[in-house]
Amino acid sequence: MKIHRLLLALAGMVLAAPVSAQSTIRIVMHSDLKIVDPIWASTQISRTHGYMVYDTLFGLDEQLRPQPQMVGSWTVDAAGLVYDFVLRDGLTWHDGAPVTAEDCIASLKRWGGRDPMGLKLFAYVKELSAPDAKTIRLELKQRYGMVLESLAKPAGIVPFMMPKRVADTPFTQQIKDPTGSGPFIFKADEWRPGEKVVYVKNPKYVPRAEPPSAFAGGKTVKVDRVEWPSISDPQTAVSALQNGEIDAVESLSHDLMPLLAKDKGITVARGAYPSQYALRPNWLHPPFDNPKLRRALAYGLDQKEFLQSAVGDPAFWRLCKTYFGCGTPLATDVGTAGLLEGNVARARELVKEGGYDGTPVVLLHITDIAVLSNLAPVAKAQLERMGFKVDMVSSDWQTHIARVMRREPPAQRGWNVTLSSTGIIDVVNPVTSLFLNSACEKASAGWPCDAEMEKLRDAFAREPDPTKRKALSDEIQVRGLQIGTHYPLGEWYSASAVSSRTTGWLRPPSASVFWGVERTGR
């Protein structure tokens, strides 16, 4: 009898035990997630969240070439005006409903109302329709040379696909339903802003057969769960990594790298692609509604001071004046002579000529991201040397983003100057570049308004010849620096740290991804 009861007890234990232990990856991200709508906000953390939860029709591979992702096959007619995209088999939303062409059309329209590259594309779109449940038909008014590049856009505001009921939300409002079709499911019930974010593997996701390549290929998930614990102090995050409490730090503070140099259980890697710092003036309100005072910034800003203060180690930064990123096909120095080198005397002359009245400039300061926190103090010192009075307003990243989106005057919680960092993939051409958008109320925060710039960007988007495109991009850079859409402050490389207990990390530009990552030890 005792043996019988023992056998029953053992059997119960076996039945109750999981088939296999759940594998979890814990990583401290560069910022806490507070905005889960990647169309409403273009922040990197919201975009990374988007790549977890959603999928795209096309994705850029490691060679930055558009490749089909949700699309199984596609055709374009001889005139280059009608594109038919057929969705691949096996696509379902997290709630089990099939992905349809109507879902994707609604998603494209929402994205196209907000993203600069989407706005350009939709200026040429005659009609979007669904001949059947799996076919998206895009008809153009005239040929447009960047259709696939637009659909594969990996940065800024990405054309993520959402169910129609979600995508019908106006782009001016944040979505509340996190349903996607991507490789992970967002655990809204476990989300604690300021504490942690949780994703679990989507068991219904069918990856493509091709090997993973940046944002393209097979998004094969090899862990059951991904957690983003919030640790705002960089030193504490490093200690947690060393103690095995977390598995990775997405953005390692450069001055902490020596602490990990001799730790054999941790690998520190420099990012494959640089990012570009930039300063943006707000065109809507004084003093930078005045072009002469914006021009003063072009002369008075000094790239080197920003890079030395924000990054430090010269192995991780470089001076670079081009709008389009050094080393890229459109990189150029045209229009940059004498600018961004700290010519304070010329800047002070322009400030005087522009009639600056002494009203303090509201400068936004980000406090909780190491690679951004030192930018505003440098800007404050440089602006004051030019003759501006400065009111530096400090806040965490998410609060900062909410304020940047406000069009109200500085005295009503608006702003005059903001600083940011953008991946090079975001700025490689004038259509992709968020800050060159000068479409007035449809422009990005800062709201540049210049018909000539928009004419040049339209011409670039239509032009198929690479040589002519290069000439147009040169004109755009000259125009942008003259009118002051924004000012590049040089380039820097990020550093990440991962535990030897993990492997398979991909490092595409503009976002971290978690397909292919697996745990190899405890």
C-alpha cells in the first residue's frame, strides 16, 4: 500500500512538472518604455517594442536591401504604376484572426499620415485596394522610385502592420490595443512602467525560411520570455550584469567600459553603425522663428565639445558635418565650410543683427540616458557664449518626448531647442531623414516650413538616376544648413554588453531585435 501511494505521488509530480524549463532573457534597455504606439512616437524604445510585437511587409537586410517579410510575392506592371503584394501563408494576429489585406491597407494609411517617408509615398498614391483577402494593390499617380524602400523603412516611424480595428485609430491618438502579428506578444498585464516590460514567444508565429538578416529573413524565436527590467543607474545595471541578475545591457555608458574589460563572462561590442547627434530649433516661436538667429546657431555650435562631453573616448566618436552620415553614398561637405566649429564672434554678430530681445531660450535636457544627458549642458554653455539667455529644463526621456510634441509657446510648456541622437540609417537620404522634412504642420517636431526644401525632396524621391540624386542631395544639404532645419553635432558609436550565457544576438541599425537570441547557460 505504501509503495502504491508512493508511485501515485511520483506520477503526480511528473504530470505537474513542466516539459521543459522556461527560458528567459533579461536586458536593461537604454530607456524605460512608456509609449507603446510606435506610429504615434518615433522614439527608439517604442520602435524596438514595435519590432517585438508587429511585423512589416518588407524588411531591410544586412546590405540595406528591401526584402519581402509579410509579403510572399509581388509584381509591378510595365508602367511602374501598379504594385500587387500578396501576403504569405500562415499570418495571424495574436488573437488568432488571419491577417488580411484590409488590415495592412489601414496600417499603411495610418503610418503614411505621420511618417515623412510615408507622407512622400502617399503624395504619389492614387489608390490602395484589396482585390482579395491576401492582395494589397498600390496604384500610383506617376512613377515613384522609393516604393519598396518606403515599405521596408526600418527606422523613425516604421510601417508596422496592425489589425484594422487598431489601425483605424487616428495617428494623432495613441492606440490602446497592443495586438500584432509579430514574433513576440506584449504582456500588458505584467507591464509596470518604471519597473519592467515583459514579452512572451508568439506560438502561432511562422517565420520565413531564409536565415535572419537584420530586419529581414526568418525571425525565429529561441526563448520563451524576454524581460526589460528598468534600471536607470548605469553603474547599477553593470553590477547586475556582473552578478548574473540580467543578461545584457543594451546601451553601455562609455565611461563604464573599463569595469568590464577583464570580465571573461561578458562581451562588450561597439555598434556596427554610428548614430548622429543633432540640435533642432523650434521654428514656431521666437527667437528661432527668425532665420538669422537660426543661422547664428550654425556658426556658434561646436561639434567637438558635444562629442567629448557626451562620449569621451575618441574611439567611439568622430566629427562629421554631413546630414547623411559620413561614409554613406550621399555624404558630402558641401555647404558646411566654417560651420559647426564654434565661431562665436560670427554667431554674436548674427544674434545682434537678428534683434534678439533677451527672452530666455527654453532648452530641453534629458537626464536619464547616459549618451544624451551631457548634451544640453554643453548646448547651454555654447548658446550663452553666442549671446542667448538660456533656461535649461530637465526631465526623463519619456517626459521629454511628450514635451517635444507640444506646439505651444515655451512659456506654456513648449520649447525652443532640443537635442537628440538618430541612427545613421534614419538619415541616409533626404526622404528618410525625419528632421529634413520641412512640410510645416506635417513636419517633425521643430516644424520647419520651407517650400523650396520640399520641392527638392520631391525631386529626389522621383529621380531614378543615382548621379542626379547625388546632386539633388547636395542642394538639399546646402538649403537645410542655410534655413536651419537642424544641425548635425557629429557621430558616435554605441557599446553594448552581453553575458556569455547568451548567444545569437543580431545588431541591426536603429533597434535591438530578439529573434535568434538563445540562452546557453544559467
